[in-house]
Amino acid sequence: MAEIEETLKRIESHKGVIGTIVVNGEGIPIRTTLDNSTAVQYAGLLRHLTMKARSTVRDIDPQNDLTFLRLRSKKHEIMVAPENDFLLIVIQNPCE
């Protein structure tokens, strides 16, 4: 558990990082640096998108799996690292 906290602190210390969210298998944020309503919104939407992306990757090649998802908009860059029962979401300012 200390290793997880250490990794999250390291990620959060990077320049431009706005927030991190750890989401459980049900799509509920279990640790976040954002306010609750924002975390819930990101968690729900990105869990759904990640599931769709994983499904698409598997439809193309059933032997393959999604390992990382990166989105960039005008305002933010969102990175999602899916694991078995969790998602790690990092939101950052792409200009920094």
C-alpha cells in the first residue's frame, strides 16, 4: 500500500498534473485529488470509454488487450491506465 501511495505522490508532483483518480471495478472513485463531483463525473465517463476501447481492441484481435488510453483536448490531457479491477486516471495540462 505504501508503494501505491508513493507512486501516486510521484505522479502528482509532475508539472502540469491537475489531478489523479483511482477508480474501483464498479466505477466509484476510491482515491482522488479532485473534488468529489468532478471525480465521479470523470470516473463514470472514462470507465465507460475505457470499456469501449478495450472491447474494440479485443474485437480487432482477441489475443490483444488495452494497456493504456490517452486523450488530448484543447484544455486537458487525460491518461487512463486500466488494471484488473481498477483504473488510474491522470488529468494534466498539456501545455506544461
